[in-house]
Amino acid sequence: MSKSDDLKQALAENGSYSPEKAEKLKKKVIDTFEAKMRKTERIFWGYTGLFAWLGVFAVAHFLVCSNTKGLLFYGLLTVFFFELTILMKVWYFVVNNKISVLKAVKQLELRGPVAVGADLSDEDDLSDEDKEPKRPIEGLPQWERRAWLAAIAGGAFLILFVKGFDVQGVEGDPWDLDGTGSLRSDACMTLEADGSGTEVADMSFVHERTLVKRGFDFHAAEGPVIHFADRQGNELPAETTQQNGRVRYDVRLPRPLMPGRRFGYIRTQECPQAATEEDGVWTYATDYSYGYDTNEFSHTVVLPKGAEIVEVNPWPVATFRLNDKPTVRFEGTRGRTEPFKYRVKYRLPNGG
């Protein structure tokens, strides 16, 4: 059998060229390439959003960091994620051009049967689709691209909101809470014979949040008069608010406190009724709790001159005389909001 007979037999078995089937095949091929392009663009938006969010997270840390190592680390991390977003954009355009070229080549292959026996110089023999210039494939529709942009922007603002970053430069900071860090309290309560007392506490804390700290709050029972001052003796401004029989003091720092820095101040507390008397026995009891992760206490109680200690709970770390007055000292370390309690019972000479 000759080659001509083979060709005739092949045409007889496969049938003649069908323009309808060719158009369906061409549309199927184009849909395949467009589906790949949409998938590629979704991958691009997904990773771009992830790197953008991580970059915003690094920027939030960088802007409030107070040490050189932290600035260097978060600065490099910000640049790293920024470069990743650029690389994702380059990758997207490379893949876009690759898919567009493959699509154009495949369209040329599918034009082959149409062009057989036709004069390609005559535009009348070409279809409208073949006359159109070949452009890169457009992936996602505009509404989906806008949705991706909105999601990325919303995620960035959510990260800033959760981190407590002050994006509007407002002086107040509702997220500046005493949730992390450590506190040291060295206090001395001097009791008088009438039950009144004055406590002077040398306080200091380390601010370990990622945001600049501008103040702190202190809660106490009604009755005592409390003043706050820095280590140089300058009084710290404080606003008081009464809540359910307790007083809240919102103290403003003289200057913003950067993360990782320690701030010290003096708290003076005058209590007209620090100790209570029953059947000739005076009782001084108190408890403190703070919202820092680690809270160290060293509290000293100076009893009136001539007082006799009846009971101490818990047992103090030291018992001695200060200016000829019986004195006890309690020490301990507590966790966040864990109370530091102690009680001293004493009797005054001649029944007080």
C-alpha cells in the first residue's frame, strides 16, 4: 500500500476537518491556560499578604524597640519580608509571561488546519480572534483583586490593633496594660500607738511590652492618702476614680518609657486606720497584688515603741529592733495577680 493510500485510509477513519470541533478545542485550551493563570495569581496574593503581615509585625516591633540588637534584628526582618514581596511580584510576572507565550504558541498550532490552502496575507481568511493582538492573560477579575487588597490591608490594621500600636498618634493608649514585665516593691510601714501608720514604698518595674508605656494604675481601699513621686522627689500627676469602694489611681510618667527599661518611683501612703484593736490586741494585715509576670516583695513593718508581738503570719524572714522599736520583715515572690499577704498582731504596754 502506497503512502497516498495510507493518507486516504487515515482520513476515512478520522473523518474530515471540523471547524466546530476545532473551535471547541481552542476554547478548551484557552480556558485551561486562564485557569492556570487564576491559580497563579491567587498564590501570588496569598503569599504577598502573608509576607506583608509579617513585615507589619516586624515594623511594629522596630518602632518601639529600645536596644541596638532589637533594632538590628527587626530592621533586617522588615527588609527581608519587603524583599520577599518584591520577589513574589517578579515571580508572578515571569509566570504570567510564560503562560501567555505558551497560550500563543498553542493558538498558532491550532490555527494550522485553518491556514492550509489559505492565503495568510489576506486578512479576510482569518477569524476575528486571530486578528486580535496577543496580550498577556488576565487572571482574576477586578472585584477579586480588590477583595485581596482589602484583606491584606485589614489584616495589617488588625495586627497593629492587637499589638497595641498607636497608628493615629493619639496620646492615650488603651492597650498599655501591666500585663508583662517584672516589679520590685521595697516598703516600710511605720505604725503609731493609735493605729495609724505611714508606708513608704520604693517601687520599680521593668516594662517589657512592645509599646511605649506612658503611665500605670494603682488600686487601693478608700481612706488612705496616697502620693506618687519619682526618685528625685518630683510628684507624679495622678487621676483618681472611685469604683465599688476602692480608689483607682491613674499615674502618668514624666516621660514615655521604652520597652526593656526600668522605672522607679516612691509611693507614700498615709493610713489613719492601718491597724485595728480588739480586746487589747492590735492587728495589722494587708495584701498586695500586681499584674506583672514577676513581683518581688520586701516589706518591713515597724511596730510602736514598747509593743509586744503576739502573732505573725507568715513567719517573717527577719525580726529585729529599729530605733528601739520591734520590727519584722516579710519577703516573697509572686506571679501575676497572686496576692502577697501578711498579718502582725501585737499588744501595747499598759493595754495600749
